[in-house]
Amino acid sequence: AEPHFPEEKHTVELFEGVKDSVVSITNLKPVSTSFFRRDDRVAPLGMGSGFVWDSKGHVITNYHVVQAAHGVRVVMPSGETCTGRLVGVDPATDLAVLQIPVEYRNKVRPLKYDKKQTVKVGQSAYAIGYPFGLDQTLTAGLVSGVGRQMPGKPRIFDVIQTDAAINP
């Protein structure tokens, strides 16, 4: 069905334009079947989403998604799966960077973004991801605050607050 209202058309076009930049990520842990022997099998420890940052296959995700990972499985929008390599983490800001293998980089598109864009309270905010390993989802809300501080050590500054539902 075609969108009925201009706002719907804009949201559908936005989703269609970025969905090939969003991937599903599964944190894997080794599985042992006995106390004395370790298998090569792995089991999911956690799941989350990430977005493709550049043509070199760097994927930005949250640190809590890959924390304590012994392996990371990345699922492309097409459904194809590869192993991601953990490149770097910053637990203080809950960020992590993965890299997907060269042969999978043409299956995704780096997310387009405007470095000069100023975010303002009241603008639309969208969250696109794979909550709980489900297919791509989209939620919408508003930017409800800018320049916020997240408590903790260290403090995270210049945070954008939104009321868009972001599933854990």
C-alpha cells in the first residue's frame, strides 16, 4: 500500500534510504559440553544492531552488545551472515567498532550523514534496528533535548535525548 500522507511518504523514504546501512549483531560465547573439553561450537550471548560507517566495512554498535564476546556474527540486510572483527571499544561511552570482511562490504551501504547538521529540539528522531534479532524495525519520536550529560565515570557530554522507543 502506498503512503496516504506526506509525513508517511517521508518516513517510508527515509527507512528505504538507510535500511541497507543497518545490520544485526550477535555476541557469541563458546559452548562446552564437558568440564574437560571445549567444543568449537558457540551460542548467542547478546544481540543488537549497528550501522555501517564507511566503505572499509566499519560498523558502529554499542559496547554492551559485544562486551565479553568470543566472536561476533553480523547479519546483513539481505540475510547473509559473516563474522565481524572487533576493532575497538570505549566502554565509557558504550561504543564499539567492528569490521566486516572485504567480500561482504558490497552487501551494505555506509550510512549517509551531514556533519554540519545542527540537531534541534522538536525535530523528528528515528531508531532503526534489529531488536531481539527480529527483522528491521523503525520507531519514531522527537528530539526532546540536546547537550545533555550522562552521569557516570567519565561523564558523557553533548548527548541527544529522544523519546523514540529504542529497544534494549
